[in-house]
Amino acid sequence: MAMCAYNKIPDEDIIAEGEELKQKVAWWFRENPRRKICKIDWFYNRSIDVRRENYEARIDVEVAKLVGEDGR
């Protein structure tokens, strides 16, 4: 059994990174017009797949999961 311990990332940093990530993903989709899914390495060793048509909403959902007490 493996165990990982992570420092708590402040909610403000997660929210700011989510907003910045939206811009990066928009650029990535513009540069890769044939791709429909972008794979993102996320906080706390999570990985998420976002689709071209709803990446902003998906990032918002993931940010909401991580901020506050409901995130873990």
C-alpha cells in the first residue's frame, strides 16, 4: 500500500490556477484543432480530461470540488 501526503493548497491559489488554466486550454485547442480532449495533470496528483465543447465548465466543477470542505 502506498500513501501520499500533500500540503493543503490555499483555495485562492486553486481558483487563480483554474482561471489561468482556462486560457491555456483555450490556446491548446486553437493550436490543436483536430483534438477533442485535453488531458490535464491537476492538483493533488489528479488527472482530468476536458472536452473542447465544455472545458470551462469542467474546470469550474473541478475547482469547486477542491475548494472548501467538500473537496476532500
